[in-house]
Amino acid sequence: MEERLISFTLYGQEFSFYSDVPDDEVQEAVSILRQELGEPEECGPTTTVPSSTLLVLACLRIAARHVNLQREFDKFHDERKKYKGRNELISGLIKRVATALDK
């Protein structure tokens, strides 16, 4: 996909960059950022805190959620590996018993 100029406004400031990310993904990301910032979708600036500070705080909140989701996924993955290992052990035992009974 070819890079193009992406522009959006947050708290009355326009942000622009080049990207090849699909438009729907950009809009979804901007929407998530607006939710983190507490900015209504169609409203202008509603705070006296500098936008750069708000953006950093929003990024930190998103990063914290990412860390939490990564930990939950790692825990799930570890539990799944244990479960799979137990199933393989049980399957091996069943095959041994079946082989012994067939003799």
C-alpha cells in the first residue's frame, strides 16, 4: 500500500504524518486516543492541560493496558502449554495400555 498524508485534530491541534495504514485503522486508533483523552469526538479543546502532556498520559494508559493484556496472554499461553502437555501424556498412556491389551 502506498503512503499518504494522514491528518486529524485533537484538542484543537492538527496532527499530520505519512502512513500506509488503512484509513479505517487510523480512524479506530484516533477514536481510541480520543476516548483515552476524554475528548468528545466532535468537540474542540476542553482543558487547559497542554496537548502534549495529554498525549503522553494517553499513551501511558494505552501502554499500561497493553502490558496487562500481554501478561494475561502469557499466563493463558503457559496454562495452555501445561494442559496440552497433560493431554499428550494421557494420550501416550492410553496408547500404551491399548497396545498392552492387544497383545
